[in-house]
Amino acid sequence: MNQSESSAPLWEAVVKYKENGIVPFHTPGHKLHSGVFCDLALHLGSDFLAMDASDELDSVQHDHRFERVLDQAQALAATAFGAAGTLFLVNGSTGGLHASLWGESGQVVIPRFSHQAVYSAALLAARPAVYLPADMDPVWHLPLPPSVEQWQSVLSGCCPSAAVITHPTYYGTVSPLADIAAECRKWRCESIVDEAHGGHFRYHKALPGSAMESGADIAVQSTHKTMGALTGSSMLHCRVGARRERLQNAVQILQTTSPSLPSLAVLDYVRSIWQAQGEEIMQSLWELARSARHELQRIPGISLPPQHADPTKLLFSMEMLGLRGFDVEWILRRDYRIQVEMSDHRWALALLTVGDDNESVAALLEALGDMAVRKAIHGPPIQHGTLVWPDLPEPACDMRYAAASPSVKIPYRNSLGRVSASFVVPYPPGVPLLVPGEIWNKDLIDHVEKSLAEGWHIRGIDQEKAAVLKDKHDF
């Protein structure tokens, strides 16, 4: 690796500006110190505030111009992740997905088991959506990514201009991405990969291939989720340099004109560390994750699904001890001061990253071992029926039109036949049951009722009411 690839030009220029002690007569209003806001320095640190210098930095080489330093940092990131072009984002992979679908026309194929950000991207860009139905593993109750054959059927039937592939899902499952990307090229369909949870894939040979390695056209990575950047900071990669200009124009339209300089600088610094040490980092994390999984399997009453593609996502269940995933999350937080990434009616997910070590993993294992022998919190084993995701509801009107139309909130149990005015989304995993413009049916009402009874939080249901389009009976 040459010296420039191991450097972090944006990070270094921001640090240098802080160290020069320049008297600021520019934004932000805190003027790089806590002033009357004493707790900011106490909890954030005075150095953090001193680095929050709007878009001011110190780089003689680049004439102190923020855009020039940012461009160099992004070019280095493109090299690090095998892309032709890369853009830094401060509003997460959501912003990258919005930019990816912006400014183009034509249908977009969306697997129904996609994050809500994919749908909002289609809505903002006024792109009509064609959905691949969601499917669940009948035994493990985990999402099954659409097969290549399903993609072939849809792509050949509607000839869309773009397709969005989730790689990996929140639960760590993946699709045969290279085959799907090849199928998209066959039909001249742009492949856009939501790789929010897979930025680290490039750095270990046993992990699934990254989106860029698999031939995808565009990939969005949440660098903050698995690689150590600050929350909300992400990267948008493209395989062909010509796409970068279109994506940059979209980012300039959709993203704030006052991005967080610390977030951008940390993205650059984190990239430099992964570029220099990524394989060593991932090998250590791989070994830590495999060891943790082995130890989890030794705890009586804990079950794990079959080994999936990414062992850094520790997915486990204690339902044999009478505990739902929701219960496990709550007890870990209340009694052991441990917070997992997410939970559902069955599973809890502990996310392992570069920030973990033997000590943090040992704390989790010790807590779960203690929970396994605490008879006071156990109930009878939980027997789940087969979790079936509802069939795709019937559309009544365009998603964008419905989201902007007058609406009224009614009890969701009375919504049969009404048109949804909002997204109805169980969290986790953040996958819509309904999008604006789709019609409530009995299966959806029953699924919402069952999910709420199981303890799921459902966005779009507030005090058992849902937003629907107004009709003549509501006036």
C-alpha cells in the first residue's frame, strides 16, 4: 500500500484546523467551544467541539478548500472498497438509497423484505415499484431472500430500469448476489445493493462477496453499523465512474448542505484504518465470533439457527426456557446492563464488530449463562406456529399520491377495504406490511393483531389506529 492510501487527508486537515487554534467568526454557533453549554464539554469533550468547524479545515496542499480534500478522501475510499467512485454520506444508507433512485425514470423491482428506506426512495423519486413477495423459513422464522429464479421471472416480465437487492438482511442472510447482478445486466436493469450491514464483507475471504466484487452497479454501506464510523455516516459506491456524477448531483439535492464535519472526517479516518489493517481486523473478529457462537451453543436452553453467511451476527433464541426474543433483550438490559442490536418474537441479535473484544463477549456469555439457570424468569417452552408473511396487498393508487393525500386515523380493526395513507412497518425488521396506496385486507388486520399481541412495535399503528385515505364517510 502506498503512503497516500494509508493517509486520511480529510481527518488530518480537520485535526490540524483544531490544533492551530484559529479564532472562528463562522458557523457553528458554539464557536468550537462549550461556552455556556458546560455539559457539552463534560460529556462530548472539548476536542470534539473544536473539530465541529462547519466546512473549515487546514490543508495548504488543497488551498484549505473543503471540497478538494473531501474529493481526495472519497477517491481513497473508492480504492479501499473496489469502486470506481465513492461519495460520503451523513444521513445514513437511507440517504444513499434515496440518491440511487433519484433522477431516473422507470419501474424499480423491490423485494418486499426490504427496509422502509428503499420504499421511501421510490416514493421520493416517483418510481413505480414492482414487488417480489416476502417469504419466511417455516422452521426458523427467518426471511428468505428471493432466489435467482424469482428475479429472472420478474425481470423478464416487466423490464424495469432498476432493482434493489438487500445484502445482507438484518438477520445476516444473503442472496446469490453475483448471479442476480448478472441477471440485471442481461435485462439492462441497474442493480442497486442495500449493503448497509455488509461494509466489512470485502475484508475476509470467508464472508460473502461485497456488492462491488459481485458486479453490482451501486452499493450503499452503513459504515457506522459494522465498521466503526459515527452514527449516520455512510458511503455510496458505484462500479462505473460515469454514474458518480449523477449520484453526486442527487446527493447535493437530497443531503444537507451543512454536513457534520466530524462525521465526514471520521469516515475518512476509519477508511484509512480498514484499508491498512482490514484483513487483520476481520480475521480477529471472525475468530472472536466463531468462538462466541461455540460458547453460546454450550449454554443449556439456548438455540441457534444454522450457521449463516456472517458469523458476526450472533442470532440466538431462549424460547426453550420460555423467553421470547423481546424478553431476552429486556432482561439483559434491566439486569445485566447489556443491550443487544434487536429482538423479535423469537430471536435476539447481538452484533459483533471491530469495537468488541474478549471482555465484551465474555460479559454477554456470562449474562446469558446466568439467565439460563435463573428459574424465576423461566416459563414453559414457547411453541410458535408457522410465521407466514402476508401476501402482497392489492394496490389502489400510486404510493406518492397516497402519502400526500388527506387522511384520517381509524381503528386498524375497522380498516378492511380502506386505502393505507402511511407505511405500516413492524420493527424489527423494518419491512412494510403496507405501503401508502395499498388496501387493508383481513389477513393484514389479523397479522397486525397477532404481532401486537406478541409484543412487536409497529410503526404506522398508534394507539391501535392506522392512517387511511379519507373517503365520503369521513367528511
